[in-house]
Amino acid sequence: MADFITVEVAYALPERQSLLTVNVSPDSSVQQIIELSGILQQFSEIDLNSQKVGIWSRPVKLDDRVKAGDRIEIYRPLIADPKDLRRRRAEKAKEEGRADKVTGGRPHDVKASSE
């Protein structure tokens, strides 16, 4: 078994991003690697008690183990609820006539034939 494996730790803000490469022991946890990477010193707003983390977009726990080549991602809290944003867009579409007011689907002009 190798003495060290290489993993990455990523965190991004709209105006600033960081991707750090770290050589760690194969039995290191996600939390240990984040702490070893130094990213917590670069971004003081990171709170591992409340923020979610993942490996390659898959949510993981802080005590999970990693494999060589993994990228640990620290996720920012959502600014807005995606469901709420979609609901507001749908209401606006209904008001503007771009959606059926009853079904929410696309409105369509059905011309009744007089046959």
C-alpha cells in the first residue's frame, strides 16, 4: 500500500476560488484532509459544523475516507430555495400569459371547429 495518496480540496465563492492538492495518508478522513489543506485559514467563513461536503459532487460525511484522485468539495449554503425560485417564475409566466392559469402548462389556442 502506498505511503501517501493525492487528493484535492475545493471551495469557491463567486469572486474567489481555491483548489488545493494535498498528499495524505490513505486512512485520512475528509475532515482531517480539509484541516491539513489549509483551506480553513484561507476562507474563515467555512464552518464544517453547518456546511455540507462532498467528493465529486456526491455528499459525504466528515469521517468518510477518500481514495487517490478524489476531490473534496466544500459547499456554500444556498442563497435562495430553488423550489421557491421556480414557483415564482411559474407565477410570473402565468401573469404574463406564457402559462395556462389553471394547469400551469403552456397555453394553446384551440379553435373550435363548427362541424
